Amino acid sequence: MRADRSRVMEYIQKLDNYDAPDIANIAISSELYEEAFAIFKKFDVNNSAINVLIDNVSNLDRAYEFAEKCNQSDVWASLAKAQLKQDMVKEAVDSFIKADDPGAYMEVVSKCSQTGIFSLAKEDANSNRYIVP
């Protein structure tokens, strides 16, 4: 970004008529991660916003808070995959359930085997998709 880096966030907050994904990707390439997150969030491109928190800011706690606020399946699924990579199996299971995404059950079972977790408490009374024997 060619603008004064200290003023980019101010521009993001004031301006509305721009191609958000393109500008956010430029911000990412310029290592302006908070600004990229703000752009994606402002324009409700929530899956991209959480990916900035996960991949660039590296803050899963903040990503969890964001997922709770927007409560979208694809956002929860992105968080769950990141949690699983960090061996946060219990948290990942919770996030996969909130995403209503049973597609990653083999990854969950594999990670449970790798980490020595052989049983998980039933998280959802109506669903046994993530119960590991």
C-alpha cells in the first residue's frame, strides 16, 4: 500500500466504495494484517476474515471470539481445522459441531489416535458424529 501506513485503518473506516477482497489482499501482501481483517469484517467476508486471524495474526483465541460473533458454518469449519492442526482436539470437535460439518470426521479420528485421546464426551445430545470409541 502506497498510503501512509499509519493512516490505512482510518481510510478503511471512512471509505466504502472499493473492491474489498482486492484491497484486503493487497493489505495482506503489505503485512497489514489488522487492516486486512478490518476490511473483510466490514464487508462481511467472514471466512476470509477468520483466515487472516488464523494464518497471519496467528491468534486462535481471537478467531474463536470472531466465530462466535458471526456464527457462520464456514467460519466455524475454518476455525475447527486450525484447532485440529494445533492438536486442540476437544475445541476442534466443538467447532466442527457448531459448523454442522461431519465431513472431517476421519481427520478428527486420526488426530485423536495421534494425540492419545481415545474417547470424547458426547457434545451434542442429538449427534454422535464425533464420538470416538
